[in-house]
Amino acid sequence: MPFTGFTAESFRFFRDLAANNHRLWFEGHRSEYEEHVLKPFEELHEALAPFMRGLDPRFSPEEPSPEHYSRIELGSEAPPEGPHYKTSLYHFWWNTTVPRLSDGHLHVGLGASGVTLGFSIYDWHQEMGRMREVFKPRLMTELNLLDEYIKANYLRRGFEFRRFVRGVGRLGLREDDAFPTHGRDWQNTLGWVVSRQIHEGSSRLTPGSFLSECEKTFERLYPLYVFACDTRPDWRAALKP
């Protein structure tokens, strides 16, 4: 199944959803969601699967499962009057030998204004999750290594860094300093995201160009995944210049 790309209808769906964010509208437009949002993601997964397994054999299988996607429904926390849905959808790649929520992810996100490519890791209050087991302890001893790698490979290349700590609201998160200078100042981190945006209308969103953008971006982001999540003894090799 070739990747046919995200189209104007893909972005329009999320703009229309934002303006009509309730269950009745969504159910009346579910076929558009499946055709213009889910189908391109399924095609993208299949097209990228060989490259992603080459990047890391532990990454995703051939066929995507519901676990490969973020939840679009807000669920029980949504107020009765709405909104009832998120206005974006994410597809994740992670080490499938562990539960998704315990690992970091490489991701593709689709929303009203374009597509996001990135790496993310969150603390979902799991003691054996990679945030607590690997990332935070490693920052105490290896922060300089991460700092130098980021300076050499991500600055001035269109990547945005965001860090989240405990806050208020639906997810209980607020944004804080993206890159603290001391390992101890990272220990309250609940989420860290590195991403770049490709806006609707960009020539980089044509099917062939977008597959190439995904491969180049994920290859560049993979060392961050290794730093944050990889428990193998030779993990430092991925961050060599």
C-alpha cells in the first residue's frame, strides 16, 4: 500500500473538528476521519516500517495497532457540552518489547496547520518507565554529553525543545525551562519533547518528499531516544560525532 500523503482534506478535518467539537459532528464525519486521517497514517506506517526496523530492530511491526496512535477522544474527562475530541492525532514508534507508555517515542503528528515530526518521553508515574529508570538518572551523570550533542546536531536546524513539569489543568502539566543546566534540575520533569513542524502547503509534504523528511528526521532524533531510553551498555555509541 503506497503512501499517498496527507492532503488538504486531512488538515481541513481538524480545522472543522475544532469548530464543531462534539460527538454528533464527529460521528457524522467519521468516514472523512478514516479516509483522510487514519488511512494516510496506515500507509505511512507501512512505508516507513523497513527503515524504522533498520534504525532499531525493536521498533514497530509491519501492521499498526491502536496502540500506535494517540487517543483522539478526550473520554470521561471531557465536559458534557464539549469539547469531546483532541484536534490532532499522533502516530508513535517505540521499542515494542516494552509497553508504549513506559518508553520514549519517535512520532508523527497531524493537526490543522501541518505535520509535526519529533521525539517525546513522558513520566506516566511508572517506576520502571524509561523516564525514571533511564533518562533522569542518566542526566545526573551525562548531562554534558547530551548538551554537546544537542549543540552539534539540533540547534539552528528548526527543532523546538519543550519540557513539562507538574501544573494544573486536564493533563496536570505546565511548560518550564527546556534545558536546565544541572542534572538535579531535571528531576521534576514529567515530559520532554523535541520536534519540528512542516506546515500545510510545504513541498516537503508531497508523498516522496515527506517519506524522506521522516527518515532524515528520525535518523537525527534517534540518538536522543537512545540517550533517554536505551538500557544497553553500548548506548553511548549512538551519540558519537
